[in-house]
Amino acid sequence: MTDSPAPLADPHLVFDAVEGRRDLVLLGSTGSIGTQAIDLVLRNPDRFRVTALSAAGGRVGLLAEQARLLKVRTVAVASPEAVPALREALRQEYGTAEPLPEILAGPDAAAELAASDCHTVLNGITGSIGLAPTLAALKAGRTLALANKESLIVGGPLVKALAAPGQIIPVDSEHAALFQALAAGTRADVRRLVVTASGGPFRGRTRSELADVTPEQALAHPTWAMGPVITVNSATLVNKGLEVIEAHLLYDIPFDRIEVVVHPQSHVHSMVEFSDGSTLAQATPPDMCGPIAIGLGWPQRVPDAAPAFDWTKASTWEFFPLDTEAFPSVGLARHVGGLGGTAPAVFNAANEECVDAFLSGRLPFNGIMDTVTAVVTEHGTPAAGTSLTVADVLEAETWARARARELSAKATAEARA
């Protein structure tokens, strides 16, 4: 392994560390990551203070409640149409005695907050719309606790160009696990990264047995409670493919040294194998508060951030090889990650459209990856040496979404004929 370029996430480096309480901006505060982060903050008021919140705008009552509990200066919503309802919800929460926080609205509001005065920005937005806030936080010199894997995947070169050493702390459970295990050695000591996957609700099924599974079955994840898109991605293992690309970008480890292993219990979140044959595994019960605490507090640990194991009780942990025929998504992700350029953006955008089609009954489960593969193949190989821009990413995503919708509609029509 070469010593250059430096990895984006390095547990040995701490970017802009501060003593005492850290000021935070939480993006995606009404989602799963955001609500758990707020619970952690409220339990540790001596360590963290939230200055601003952002959300899409669909849960203004919850956003207003969060704003009052945290006494934030600013709240932002992506949808301007949500502002009247948000203002009314804030009035009901605050009453007449307290001034309301400032309200920002529009597609650039989250990015504006990401660049505001704080120590750490937690990007818990779902989807590639998180790219602009990620870039804004990095450009403004904020520590970035990154739960929005899509922004790194679709904008890898853009993120790498802006991020200073130690500026990104990963929040995904798998990458937080790798981050912690990597602290035990140097980059030169690393032989390979092993990313664990629960296997989702369809572990052990063949491709033919997956043909008729329903959205309800796909959303019944055995170990994690997540949003619908991420849950379906876990059922197809697209989520694990995205995490392989993310691990490559975060730690600068070649794709052929990043493996995926199925671990149904979701207790071991990932492992690092070192050159002497030792493997270090990071393990906790399935709970995102631990990775969130690492993202917000590193290099300090937050006491009792997440539950620990009861070692007085017997338990069994299992590991299985990945079935690449039933779940081809990881292999396709490796392919697009190797292509680089706009290929990862095409992969991610096409998948989001296909997941939406599956959830609405317009595409069968196996049709998700069949359609994504077709879109990626049609996109082809990005031109070598071409520098990536945000406009390139947006254009590629727009094309991929449109093409995925066309192919999904065609598949539906053929199935009904």
C-alpha cells in the first residue's frame, strides 16, 4: 500500500480538537440519525450544544419540539412551503414569552447551516442531496461527522479535494467500527478491511426465491430500525455495496482488499485484518448511538453512549460468505467504484428510483438490481482524466433517474402484457 494519498478518515489525526463543550449543527434532525443524536446531546449537555437544525420539512411539529428542547438559534427546512406550518408549530412550542429561532428555507438552507459557526456538523441527510452540505461544511473548516454516505460516494473526488486530514469522522456503524479498529495500527500494517452485513430479511434465499418478495417483507429488517430506502437497500445489499465504495474512499484501501462477510447478529460491525495475521473487530449490540457518539466526540468517548454486552449470558455469533448470485449489488458497486467519475452517482441515483418503484409496486424485487445494472451499463465508462464537478454529478443523476424510470415502466408493461 502506498503512503499517498492520505485517507479521508484517520483515527490518529484529530481535526480542530477543542476542550469543553462542542457546538453542533445537526442536518436531518427529524430522521433516524438526527433523533438519536439529539437524544445523545440531551443526555450530555456538558459535552454538546446544538446551535442549528435542518430537516426536509415533512415533520414540522417534531422539528419545532427539537428546536425548543435544544434552544437552537436557527432552524432550516428544504421545502419553502413548510415555513408557515413550521412557524405556527414553533409558536405553539415556544408560546409568547420567548423569541422564535431564525428560519431558513429552500434547497440551499442545509448547506448554509453547514457553513455556519460551530465545531462539528453532523450530516444525517438521506440521499445525494447531502452532497452540497458536505462540501459546505468542509470548505468552512468544520469537523464533519458523516452519516450521509451518498455525498461521499457520488462526489468522492470533490470531497477528497476539500477535506483536510482528520476532518471527516464516519458515522455509519461499519465505518465507525473500521475507524476505531484502525486506531490500533498504522496504514502500513493493514492487510484488508472486512465489512459485515446482516444479510437483511432475505439471507439464505436464492435469486429465484426472491422473485416475488413484497415491500412489506423487504422492510422487515431483522436487526436494525431504519428509513424505508436504507432498509430496502439492506435487503438488496446495495447498502453494503455503497459501504464498500465508502470504505475505499475513506481509508484509501484498494477494492480488492475490502471484503464483505454476512453476520446475521449484527454484533460485529466490521473488522480490520493486519499484516501479522491479527484481526480486530469492533462489537456492540445493534445501536447507532455509539457510532454517533464517535462522530460527535472523537477522540474522546462519551460514557454510556450505547448499550454494552452482558457477557454473563451465552450468545452465538455467526459469519457466512456473501451469496453474489442472489445479491449482485456488491460486485456492481465495486465495478462502478473502480470506474469512478460519475459512475457511482449513476449507480446511486438509479437505485433510488428503482427502490421507489419497488415500494410502490411498479417493479419486482429482482428488478431493482436488473434495472440498475442496465442503467450503469448504458452509462458506460467515464472519460479518463476528466475532473468531476458538482454539475457533472447532478447531470448524471438526472439522466440516471430518468432512464431508470423508463426501464422500470417498460419492465412493468412487459410483465402485464
